[in-house]
Amino acid sequence: MTATSSTSSPPTARRRRKNDPESVRADILAVATREFSEKGLSGARIDEIAEKTRASKRMIYYYFRDKESLYLHTLEAAYQKVRLQETELELDHLAPLEALSRLVRFTFCHHAKNPDFIRLVMIENIHHGRFLAQSELIQSLNAGVIDALADVYARGVESGCFREGLDPRELHWLISALSFFNVSNQHTFSRIFDWKQAAPENQQKLEDHVTDMVMRYVRTDEALR
Amino acid sequence: MTATSSTSSPPTARRRRKNDPESVRADILAVATREFSEKGLSGARIDEIAEKTRASKRMIYYYFRDKESLYLHTLEAAYQKVRLQETELELDHLAPLEALSRLVRFTFCHHAKNPDFIRLVMIENIHHGRFLAQSELIQSLNAGVIDALADVYARGVESGCFREGLDPRELHWLISALSFFNVSNQHTFSRIFDWKQAAPENQQKLEDHVTDMVMRYVRTDEALR
DNA sequence: GACTGAACGTACCATTTCGTACATTGTTAA
DNA sequence: TTAACAATGTACGAAATGGTACGTTCAGTC
């Protein structure tokens, strides 16, 4: 999350000391992430977070002022972590069809591997995005996502394999929807339709469906081969 | 929600009476639906539900035992209401292409018009579908949805306008994903990408995208006209 | 070595919140 | 009419919960 890793690792630069505030802060944030993503803002308990932390309740208020502020920091940290992972993806050297297909698969898998993040976003939506609205940080983080997709799409249109007239933002919406739902509604969907959605073979099926669906939507008929 | 309508309407059959338990029950359920869908299971307050009801807190416990049981009844009532609305849709007399397109548009609009239901499902997923699992009622309600889609799909395959090999359940998953996300993530998506997703013209765009996307995915190339 | 501010522990307080005890009124069947 | 039971109002209890007062220890500075 921050500079020093999770446990009481040796302080980066200066001489060692017993107090390790950065590590304490990071530890609180890690525990808070688990608790909030599991139980929501109102469901999570400060006392329980305190218990699961190496620190005490006093420290939570010392570093994060109050419960809502802690929640906001949790949300910001989650977005930061996720957007950081997304920069790993390098699409520039790939042909448009390959690049888009890869982008979709990456998004799908990425969401699947980060249920905590998805749940925090769900919870934030339950709160009408009220906390996200307070964060300039998160707003600024997300421009890049659309840019990468816009670039791939523009290249595809130019080379004739993607059809014209699509808005990258709306395209991103479609990809997000399919990838997000896979995590967000896994429990109800599995239970209602008696279908082990989380099973690897079904996850693979869904990933293929989603990718295929997006590709069919974007590419021209000529590109159908 | 139940037989008698919301306010103190005349009791259906027998002679009139001052006590109107069915109406009280329905009123509590209606208020609870608003409160739970707005604030979640842990966020909703029994005292607040009681205040907003014509009845008192005592009545809530009289009819619904405890908070979790009230929540479960709320969830069940929501599913019942929604599945009831869905039966309005009559697809049998339509050609497969028309029927599927109509089904998708209906699902999209239906979700958009029932945000309370969507939010309850989100909340239930936050709880890992733990309450839904307790309800035999909800399980039984949902078979029909897949059946209707399976029928349309089978007719489409037979008439050559739909390609073979798709699973109706997975198809339903894709349609649900796109329709659900439109409501569930409206707040965060709008805020992050500075896009008024709820605006009528954008809702229309998304409905068209979603419908078009599903149709392109299902139909054969020959059906492209 | 004394001083200062940051980092931290313990105990506690005020409210909130779920749930219930108890008393009362309405309704129906005999 | 009245016994019996369903429906409802009022007041309260006990635990949980967010937040704080107050005191102590650590680490760098003069």
C-alpha cells in the first residue's frame, strides 16, 4: 500500500526505531479494507478493526480521524492499487484485434482476482457515490483507462477491423459491466440458478463469452475472416 | 405487495373491521423495502422504519420476529413483485429476432425502473447471498425466466437466425449483467467519468448498445440481412 | 541530559439500537 | 354477553458502538 511493506519490516532509510508509524498506518488500512469490503460502512465495527490490528483503537482515530474518513482512505487506497495494476498492460505493440481481446480478458480476470475492490465499489454505490465524490484523488486516477481503450479503438478503425461510430467511454462501460457483474452478483446468481459460477470451467466459459461478445460488437463484418 | 393494496382499503371479503392487520403488515413491508434498499441491512434502523410506518415498533416485531427476518421478507417480496411483472411479457407470438430484442429491452428498462430491487440484490450479494439461501420461495420463483429465454432461443436456432451452441442460462447471465450494471454502478461510473449516465438520451444509447450487442452475439451471419 | 512533540495504551462516556415486558383494546365465536 | 385470542401502545432494559480524556513512552534536538 505505502512505502514499507505490511509487517514490521526495518524502516526504509534512517536508523531502526521501536515506533513504526507508517507500518501501523498501513496495517490499519489493510484490516479496514477487509472489514469494510466484507461488511460495508455501517456493518464494519471500529472495535473489531482495532482488535484485528496490531495497533489499538486509539491509533485508528489518531491516524484517520473518524470512521467515515477511514472508509474514504480505504476506498482511495483500493482505487490506487487497482489502477496501478492496470498500467502493467501494454497494448501499443499489438494489432488492434489482439489488443482489444487482451484488454477485455485482462479486465475480466483482474476484477475476478480483486473481489475486495469490487465489493468496495458496490458498497460505495449503495452510498450513492457520496464518498467518491469527496475524493479528488480518485477522479484524477481514472482518465488513463479510457485513453488506453480509445487509442486501441482508433487504431482498429483506421486499419478497418473495427467499425466506426463507437464511443470509447461507452465501450468501456460495456466491458466493465460484464466483468463487474461476474464478481458482484456471483452469490445470488449461483444460488438462484443453481450454477457454480465460481468454478474454474465456468469462469473460463464466461471469460470467453464476454471477450467474444465484445469482439463481435466492435469488429467489422470483413474482419470476421 | 400482498392481496390488499397499500392504504386502509376495505377488507376484501368479510365484514369491515377497525383492525386491519394485512394492511399494517403491507405498510411495514413497504417502508422496510425503502429503508433496507437505501441503507442496507446493518444501515437500516428498526426505529426509523417504525417512525415512518403507521404502525409502531412493537408491530414490526409482532409480525416479523426480528430485523433479519424482516429483511428476508423484504427480499422475498421484492423478488415476487419483480417476477410477477416479468410475466407480462409475451413472446410466443413473435418471431425469434423480434422476441429476443424485445426481451433484452424489457430487461434493461425493467431494471432501470426498479432501482430498489437492484439495490436489495446488491446488498444481498454483499451478504454473500446468505439470506436468499434460506428462502425456498425465491429459488422456486426463478425457473421461469430461463424457460422463456430458452424457448425463444430454441425457436431461433430452428429457424436459422440464431447460431447453435449457446446455453440459455449463460445468455441470461449476459443480458442480466448489462442491465444490472446500468443501475448498480450508475453513481460511481457517472462520477468517475463525468458522464450523466442517468440522462434520458444516454439511457437510450445504452439500451440500444446493450440490445444490439446481444443480438449481434446470438444471431447468425446470414441473419445480418 | 533536559526538552518537545510525535506515537501509543487504557479506561471510560454518551448514544444508539435491537429487542421485550406489560398493559390495553378490538374482534369473533359460543 | 362474555370468554378467548388477535392486535396494538408505551415504556424500558441491556448490550453494542463511535468517540474521547488522560496519561505514558519514544525519538530527535539543543
